[in-house]
Amino acid sequence: MPQNPRTPVVPTVAGDAPLAQPAPPPSAWGGVALIAVSASAFGAMAIFARGATAAGTDIFAMLLFRFFIAAVLLVVWSRLQGVRFPSRRQSLHIALMGGVGYVGQSLCFFGALQYAQASLVALLLYLYPVFVTILAAVFLRERLTPVKLGALALCSLGTALTVGGGQGQPLGMALAVAAALIYSGYIVVGARLTRGVDARATATLVCLAATVSFAAMAAVRGAQGMPLHWPASAGGWGALSAIAVCSTVVAILTFFAGLQRLGAGRASMLSTLEPVVTVLLAAMLLGETLTAAQWGGGVLIVAGVVWLSARGASSNG
């Protein structure tokens, strides 16, 4: 989620995949399995969020807990791995990118879940690779090739079908699309800011910045008589912990491991499993149902992203 409030690292084309990477070694089946685990963990975030919300957790408590736990674990992991962080100036720029861009995306994504189905939100969030393609053409001067335009057409048609049959309030749909747009801008900006930076350092800085942002918001809200609302049950705390550990830390670490084996292109393509996982889990665990039009729209969105990712992995056009 947006995500997809997709994980706090800067992606390439799909999922929460980081941008700045060393050259990967040859692919392996183990890499495929790792990316599948990562995509599944990210895809389950919307389901965990519903569970935490049902237990009385508000959005700000959910996001503060998510990023604080993730930041602590990533800091420890980075120190154990001897990760090199960029200069203070570059670190500040990356932190600002996370503290503003990723925070905005996360608020929109989790807000959308309050007003629309988890499955619908996931499918709409997955429009961001298309938005990235357009923004990259405008600001990074990347070519809009026939493949990219074809993928754009598929995803646009898929969105029309998905929204047309969606079970959710217009506000929820608008927030989901806003999450995709903000995430797209975050990616395009990050494409420049994170060049030459270890992606593990990027992930850690973004999580730390997001924690500071949400802590500040919580302090302001508390001063205004609006304290954070935490889970009222063990199940709610379990869902909250799953968001932080499974859908943030585990998802990021398994992506890194798979990325080293597959490379960014193939890893991004395989990450299109994320919205599929969300839709299936929403149907099995939340009892959500999709119309035939929504299924068709979702297939078109995923097909467009897979096509774009696959061609992008094999060539620049």
C-alpha cells in the first residue's frame, strides 16, 4: 500500500522495491521465493490494518507504531551489517523525502481503508507505476515508448472498471488514487536523491524520518485533546505488530535478499503479486467480494504493470 502504503523504501517500477542497488548476481529460484514472500508480506498490510482498526486503533497510532518499530529494527540491522550511510546533507534530503512524501502516502493509504474495501484500495494504489512512467517522462526525460503507452491504456481502462464497480465511498477511492499519486512523486524525487546510496541506508533514514513526523503529529493532536487510540485487544496488538514486523521489516529484508539474486527488473515484475495477495486475503478473511467488472479491471491493471515491468527489464523501451 500505496503500500502499497506499499514499505518505506524507494521503489523502481513496482511494489516497494528500493532504487539504489549494486549490480545483482545471476538469478536463482531462491530469489523468486524471497520476492514472493516480500510481495505477500506487503500485500497483507491492508488486511492487518483492518484488524488493527477494528480493535480501536486510529491511523496515527498505527503509523507511528509501524515506523518506530521498523526504524529500530532497521537501525540495529544496518549496524550489524556495517551499512555505510551517505553524507549529512544527502541523508537530510532523503529524510525529508521520507518524512513528507512517504508520510503523505501512508496517511492517504490508511485513510482510504476507512472508506473503501481493502481489495479496491490495493488495486487503485497499484496505479502508481503508470503515474511514475508519466512523471519520469516529464521530469526525468524518459521516453514514452509504444510499450509504455500500451501499458498506460491497459491500466487506465482497468481503473475505470475497478472504480465503476467498487464497494466504497468516493472519499476512499479518491484517497487511494491520491496515495498512488503521492507515492509516484516520492519515487521520481527519490530516483535522483538516492543515487549511489545503499538501499538499506535509504530504508532506515525514511523510517526514522517517518517516525519523527508521526511523533510530531501525535504530540500536536495530544495538545489539542486528541490522544492516540491504541488497540483494545490482544488481536489488535497482534495486527499492529504484524504491520511493523511482517509488512515492513520482513518485507524489506526479503526483498533485498531476492533483489541480489534477481536484479531490480525481475524483482519489480514479481512484486506485482502484491495486489493479488491483498484481493485474495480480503475475500478469504474479510468476506469482501469483487464484481466481474472489478476482477476484469484488476487483471488489466496488473497486466499493464507486468507488461511495463517485463519490457523495462529487458530493454529501455
